[in-house]
Amino acid sequence: MQEKIVIVKEERRFLLKKLYQLQAAAEAESQLQIHNTKVQSAGHSPPSVSSESSSSAKKSSVKKRVSTDTPENLKVNSKPKKTMALTKTKKMVQPIPLDMTGRPVFPIVLGGPTVHSLGEVVSDRPDYHTEEFIFPVGFCSTRVYGSLRDPEKKCVYTCKVLDGGSSPSFEIVADNELDAPLVARSANDCHSLLLRHINNAVGIEVVNTQGRGPEFFGFSHPTIQNLIQSSPGTRKCSAYKWSKFEVSRSGEPPAEENDASLSFDALQRSIAFSKSHMRMVKMKEEQPEQMIRDSNASLRDLLMS
């Protein structure tokens, strides 16, 4: 009986998620239908059948009105910018494996981040979401990046969203620095702390310290954002603006962005370039001094001879 109850609960969650998705699609279709009816009513008017003379006069007046008013009505009522904005908000998501109840199978590997838990949406506290992102408590992901001790070596970082009271708490922990987590009140600040540690460990600035927390944590990834948006409680997030998602036909995950603040390989290229540049600068600075020493030595040899 307990197994049956668990299965029924899972089916209920799955059906609720599908219901939310269908409601969103129905709202979009209704808006498009209202928009089309406004365009049709602006461009066409019903004919009159009272008499032949009146109908011909009205037809001519209708033609004049259509010829003069239709371009303006189309400009006002068609609203092409709104429809283009709707198409641009669509984000491509990659297909992920699902269990028999339709829930995602964890961990979800996305190329850069690997998501282990979506967490729970907190809708009664406004700081736990913005217009673009939702920060579920219990969200957990991992990512391979440069070590805090030696950025040229790989390290696995665990990224979490914790309950911080009125606002969420973001945490990044290295697998070799479990006792020294990086904690901040925003994902960008937390990621910025990590990048500053990387620069300090190398001794030169090899990466821009401007944080990209949502990308590093992974909750800005379209696939994860779609799953979080489909979670219970998101409808009550008043400030969040819903996005439209579409499954990628290729089925392949997008390539990791070539950014040294997110990719380990890009970080290694930045470190190698910065070190070679520093060596060249030192050689240029040392070259005049060496020339002076050589000239002094040759002058001394001439005097001695």
C-alpha cells in the first residue's frame, strides 16, 4: 500500500506539472486569437444589404476607408514587435532522461554543470526569485574548475542554494577545501569570491572577477530553468516572468561557453597566455640592463689591456 501511495503521489505531481504547462500554452493561444480578431476587425467591415444603391455607396465608402485606414490600423493593432518578442523568448532545452512517473533522473549532466537536485521553490519570500531566475532552496550542482590552491589543477566545486532567512544564501565548496566554503548573499558575489581567489593563487590577473553566478551554479541553463519553472509554487512568484521553452531537435547539449570564469580549459589558456606575457615583459625590462653590463665589461677589458 505504501508503494501504491508513493506512485499515486508521483503521478499527481506529474499531472500537475503537465497542467501548468497546458495552462501556459492555452493562455498564449488565447492571446494570439484575441490579437488576430482585432486585426481582422480592423481590416474588414460587414456589408449592408438594405438596397442596391445604398450597398454600392457603402461598398465604395468601405473601399475608401479600407484603403486609407487599413495601414494605420495594421500598424496599431498588429503589434509585430510583441509577436517577435514572444518568439525571441523561446529557449532551447536538451532532452533529459525521465523515470516512469515523468520526473527527471538525477544527476543531470549539462556539459559544464551537473545538477544533483532542483530543491524547492520558496514563493512567500520575494528575495528568492527575480524577474529572470528562481532560487530554490536545496538546489545543488557540481562543476569542474581550477583549484583554489593550484588553479592549473582540476577541482570539483559543489554549488548550493541554502535557506538564509529573508534572502537565500549561496555557497561554493571545493572538494579539497571542505572547511572553507565561499558564502555570499548573491550567486554573482559568491562566484566573484572564487575568481578573486584564483587570481591570488596565480599571482596575476588571469580572469575577470565579475561574477557570473547563475551560469556557474547552473540554474540559468535553459534545461534547468524549464524544470524549475515547472516545479510547484512558481505560479506564486509574483516578480518572476515566465519564459517559453522548446526542445532542441538535435538532442545534443550546447557547447560550454569559452569563458575563463566558467570553463577549466579556457582558464588554463588564460593562465598560459598571462604567464607568457609576463615573461616577455621581464625579458624586455632585463635586456637594457644586460646591454649596459656587457658594455661596462668590454670597456673595463680595454682599459686593462
